[in-house]
Amino acid sequence: PGVKELSYRSGELTLKAWLVMPRNSNADKVPAVVYFHGGFAFGFSQLDDCLPFLGAGFAVMTPTLRGENGNPRNFELFYGEVDDAEAAVRFLAEQPRIDSKRIYTFGHSAGGAISALLSLRPEIPVRKGGSSGGLYSKDVFSDWKKFVPFDLSVEKEKSLRLLVGNIGFMQREHIAYIGRSDTLAAVAGEAESGAKISGAPLTLRVIDGDHFSSLPGAISDFVQRIRFE
């Protein structure tokens, strides 16, 4: 109930999204979260993950990106999709009931990588970003070699698609949650070291759970941190 299907423009592309406004809010302007789904396609049940944001008074936009859910263009794996993510944020900021000064991003797994990469983009209307299980190392591309859409022998192709290795270029605060039992926890040390050396605004929080079971705790903590900003 209350979910509005819409479309937004990313360059020449018209892409699908869903927008949900918080119930019982009479405010002229409400804060908002752009939520990037896990995996490489959006399932409507993933809106359930966003209920804590809605309950805290945030509007939630769940965009789909190029090459998924019947959208045009090809899957690029954390490259052109970041352009789409930025376009989604800019689209949301223009909506009449959205407080454009209080827009946040959050994502899980592949969506967490997208949210994290947005922290490298200057001059976009995002106050703070968050991710759960979204910090990857270059090793992940070898694990995904069956569907990687680029030449794995080209190191630059990998580095352009990750926050780790580019932490020194961060433009705004990002909180990265990693489950204590998540295999991705191995990258935490490298990420923390990169942030410390560069002074980048990256905060790592290791919480209970694995790649999937840590998501509710990550969202709950992030909600509490942004709720009264």
C-alpha cells in the first residue's frame, strides 16, 4: 500500500523505480533514503527491508538500474550503474515533498557497493551514505567471472568499480557495515587503513551476522544515526 511506480532518466535511459512516502506524516517536506537492492535485479519483497526507514518517517525510493528488470542498456557491474544511481538521487531531490537537504543512500550487497561508490561523486544531494556487505576487494570479480562484463586481465577495470583502493577520493561520509561472519570482513583492515592514511570520511562497523543476517541490524543502526540529523 502506498507504493508508487515511476520512472526516472539517466542520460538517454528511462529506468524504473518505486517510491513510498511515510505514513502519518503531515510535514510539507520529509527526509528520504534511496535504497539500492542486493543482487542484480530488484524483487518487490526487498521493500520489506526498507520498513524501518518508513517507520522512522523517511520516504524511500528503490531504483532499478540499467540492464535489469527489463530496463534498457547492458549490465556493466558497478560502472554505468553508478551513473544511474546518481540520476536516481537527483530525481528524488526534485520531488515536491522531499527535503533535498536530507537525502541518504543505503544498499545491501551489490547495492551496498553502489551506495559506497556514490561517496566518490562530488556535488550530488546526498547527506550521508551507508551500506551493508558492500565493501568488496578485487578478488570478488574472479568469483563472479562467469558474468563479469569486462576483461579480468585489465586491473583498471576492477579498480574503477570499487571503493576500496579509492577511499582517498571520498567526498562525503559513508558508514560501511560488515557482518562479523561475512567473508567480506577480510577487507575491513585494508579499508580502515586506507581511511586512516587519507583522512577519508569512512566509518566501518562490524556487527553480528553474516552477509545476509547482518542486514537488519545494519539498517537499524543507520536509522538511529540519521533519524534526528
